[in-house]
Amino acid sequence: MQQNRNELARFLRNARHRLSPADFGIAATGRRRTPGLRREEVATLAGISLTWYTWFEQGRDIRPSSEVLDNLSVVLRLDEKERAFLFHLAQGRPPPLVPYVHEKLNPGVRLALDTVGVPAIVINENWSVIGWNDLYAHIFRDYGAVPAEERNMLRVLLLSKRYQEDADEFNKMVKRLTAKLRWDYSRSKDQAYFDKLISEMRAQCPAFDQYWQGTEITDSFEASHSVKFEGVGRIDFHHTSYAIEGVLGQRMVLYTPENETSRKRLEELKDTMKKECADA
């Protein structure tokens, strides 16, 4: 624990020293013994006391709130990785999701989607689908045909008539998604977005309204479900989500065949898709 506090002290000093007072409208008066902002300037800009910040930067055993750490992240102009590093050192856990939304895919993520060999999508912290591959579009849904403002995964899954045909399976899905949404909602700093989404879903989906009043929580999208295809048969998928490194809030969801029969049928489906493309 002391090692963490020592590293935190070094990190804060270096972050403070690299800043220019002029960038904050601070006139260069008097001689500065060290580069960057002074401790009292950081404290004032972050809305905290000089004594508290001095102790914090000295690595004393104090417990900052998430709000204070976020204020310091802004003042010290930390990027996403540095902000996460600060929270891990100071609180021993990741930071809450940031209020801005990542709408773009990194080139490496786009490449992974196109070559992964199973249906896959990428969602951001607001549950909006921002990337998908051809297999996903063919098997589940072509989000390219859905207006961008309507690509929220929760809204699509809960309101689509397609998923309501089997009442038991639909209720299981809604229960699972509600438990995951409750977890993400608790961590989000953009709760206004989720408040609007939750209000909309409670009004339009009775099952969601029922489960939202419960207490179940999960931090995982992991689940299984089946899809039937004419000429191929039923394919059992198991889907799991993975955080995308370096882009806070984005997750890739992979739909992998759950058994050997399903794997073979997926390959048959992929062969059919290739033939259709060749004939087009």
C-alpha cells in the first residue's frame, strides 16, 4: 500500500510539473522554483484545500472521493489511461465511465471484427452499436439498415417483435439485460442518458419495468441462445463481451458456436454466404 502511495505522489508531481500556468490564465509573477503549476494553484482549480492536496501529493493515507479525483483529472489534463491510473492508485478500482461517448472504432478493432470468424458487434458505454461484421448482419441484424440514432442495443432487443415470439426466452433475456444495465448505470457519469432510456423502456416494455424494480445485478453480458436457419438448422451461440483496451466503455461482443454441431452449421452458413456473394 505504501508503494502505491509513493507512486501516486510521483505521478501527481510529474503531472503538475508538465502544465503551463499560462494555459490556465495564470500570470507569471515572481520566480518559480519548479516548472508547471504550484500546489496551491492545483488545489484552487480543483476546488479543494491546499492542505488536503499537499497531503495527497505527499502520499499520505487519505481517501479521496471519485468527484475529487475527477476534478483533479480535469485540472491536470489527464488522458483516459492516466485518469484510470490515478483511480487505481488512489482507490484501488477503475474510474466510473466518462460522460462523453466513444462513437468511432479503432482500425485494429475494425480489423478484428472483419477477421474474427464469428458474428461480432462493438457497443459503447451507452449500449449503442457502433460496429458489426457481415456475419452478424446476416445472422442477427444489419445495423447498417438502422438509423444511427436508433442503434441502441437495449432498445432494439426489448422492442423488436422478433424477440418476443417466445415469451419465456424473451423474459429471460430482459431479466439478464436489466441486471447488466443496472450495473452499468451505477458506474456511468452520463446518467441523464440512461435515465431517459430507462424511462422509455419502462413505458414500452412491461417486462423491463417489472425487472427494473428488482435488485438483481450482473457485470457480464455472457449468455446462450439459439437461432434457426432454413437449410442449415439450429445454431447454438454463446456470447461474451470483452473490454476494448484503451477505449473506455467500448466492448466487443462475440457470438461463438456452443458445440461441434453448431460450429459445423455456422461454417455451412458462411459457405452459403460466400456463394451468394460470388453469384451477386
